[in-house]
Amino acid sequence: MGTTAGQQLRALFYVLSPGESSFRTLEEVPDYVEKSIPFFIAFIVLEFAVSWVQQHKLPGRINDGISSLSLGILSRLPDVLFRSVDLVSYIYVWNNYKLFELPWDSPWTWYLTFLGVDFAYYWFHRISHEVNILWAAHQVHHSSEDYNLFTALRQSFLQRYTSWMFNLPMALFIPPSVFAVHLQFNLLYQFWIHTEVVTNIGPLEWILNTPSHHRVHHGRNPYCIDKNYGGTLIIWDRIFGTFEAEDAKVVYGLTHPVNSFEPILLQLRPLAHIWNTFWATPGFWNKLSVIFKGPGWGPGKPRLGLPEEIPVVTGNEVPFNPSVPAYLNCYAVVHFAVIMELYIDLLATVTTLSQENILLRIGIIILSLTSFGFLMENRPKARILEIIRCSVFLGVYKLGYLRNQLSLLDYAYEVI
């Protein structure tokens, strides 16, 4: 069953009715996330326009924006090769251990699943901040020092391999088709709250997670740390004591910034830090604590570390922003757009492509995103890597693997 543009737009704000978004089988459930890509682009453009009108400045930087989009693309590449682990694990429990079956077409089932998915997300999100090995994956989303709709797309490709277990209790009685709808809606809702152009939405601030609440969550100010974990609803934070209202100006990013735009490094560096800390920490139980206690823990400290050790925020922090020539920014934007087209086409045609072609395209995408990160940091070897990337891309193109999908670029590449 297809979705109209109006339904897809409303899906971004979780305002589709049960009658519009209930399906008998999992195969009938639309890929709401993939179909939302044009709306992501439209709202990002709108955010830039509104920010320019309101504050006469853009809401972000080119280098950080490309980094966020690169991380978002990387996070979705496993879905090209494998079915979502959330759904695979959920279906397994449903098929083998369900206690009873709620009707898929009942509004009560729809609303119960809405609450269940959001409740599970709250606890997964909270534990991802309080358990170091889970934080190593989730911190990718917090690594941007800007706060805009690009940041919403900045995701970890590792996080999905830990989130699935929090949803399994619902598989005992809620049909997979209903769960699959709300899993997507919960994710999509969180897109629009990553912005500074929306300040306050009135009484709904008491119930819903909003841009104001989520700005706090992304802050590195001491009052922001480990607050406002909600996905769609903020009521869980109010109930469990993790709510904090927006107060002093929020400074975004990690308490210890990574200072990089290179997507592979941003994804994996925290794991390397845990590995090194694990071996440097004496004692078996202390080593386990490095993995399973908070990222601020150390021997002799409370589970989540000492609040007084959180770095002081002055408000004068300067985001990581290496100086690069204007032409290099333009170059990166144009070439990133080409890779974005390749990625979107891969999602649209994956069922018709050979395994060899899929892997080749994924390899080109990863190489390209890595090269763009090097360029944005103006690293000494960036130009060498970019020459290699362009040579590989053109070689694969000339062999015909990309010709049909990038037909609009045929003439440009023949000129090159």
C-alpha cells in the first residue's frame, strides 16, 4: 500500500490516525523513513531560510553538515545488506514465544504500541548514556557542535545492535506490523525537534518532547548532562526524574569534543578509548566497570562519575572549524550531492542489483564519505585520497556499473 505526500508529511509529526497506518502484514508496512528523504531536504532548506530571516545567520556549517549527513548514510548502509535487527529479533520472539495476539486493526492496539515503543525508547536512550559501551555508539549523535536538522540525521551504525532488546517484551502480544509502524514514527518524530528556530510550543511542552527539551539533551552544560531522554513524549522524564527545562544558553556537543569530521573515526574512536582504558585499569571488577558503568566512571567514583568533574562551560567555546578555501567547500558540496544521489538510487534499486554491484556501491560510498571528511579537516593527505577516490569512481563508472543510475551525469563524466 502506498502513501500520499500528505500522509508522509504527517508521519514526520506522528499525526497519522490508526486507520491510516494499520496493516495486516509486515510486508504491507511502507518504508516511511526512506520516503521521508525529500521532506528532510525540504525542511533543512526551510530551516536555513527561517534562520537567515530571524537571526541573519545560517543554523550550521558546511563541514559539520556534511559530517552529519555522512554519519546518517553510514548508519543506514547495513539495512541495504540485512534486514533490520529490530524487526528480525522481534519477529523471532513473536513467532516462537508470543503469549497472545492483540488485533492488528484495533485503535487500542495502535495507541498501546505508541506508548510501548516510546517507553522502551526512553529506557534504551537513558541506558545508552549510563553504560559506557552503549554510550560509545550513541555518542556519535551528540558529537556535533551545531544543533540543526542535519544533527537529527547524525546517527550511529552500531546503536541498532543494542536497541532491539528493549522492544522484545512487546513481541509477546503486539503484531510485528503494528510495531514496525511505530518504530518508524518514533524515529521520524525526532527529526523536527533538532532545531533552534522553534523556541516554545506552549502547553504541549508538558507532554511532548520538543525542540526546547531536546536542546537541553544535546547540551554539554553541566545542567544538561543526562537529561530529557524522551523520544516522542517528555512524560517519562517527568515521571522518572530526568527532566530539565531549558535555562542558560545551551552549548552543544560532547564534554570532550572529538574534533573531527571523518565519519569512520567518529563512529569507532570511542570504542578504541574504551579498549585502551580497559587494559590500563587494574583489577578485574574495575575492568568490567569500564565497560558497564558510566562514561565518567573511574576507580573510587560513583557509577555515573562525579558531577564536579564535568568541564565548565563558559559560553565562549569555539567549535572545531578548520580553515579551508571556499572553492574546497564548493567542491565538497557538489561531490557529496553526487554520492547522495548514488545512495538514494541504491536504496531504490537494491532489489534489482547483483550482490557484487551492491557491495561495490557501498565501498564507493564509504570511501567517498571518508575522503570528504579528510577534505573538511584540510589534512595533508586529503588531496591524495581524493585523487584515488575520483579515479576509482570514474573507473567503476566507465565499466558501466553506475551508468544507468547516473544517466544525467553522463555528459559531465565523458568530459572529465
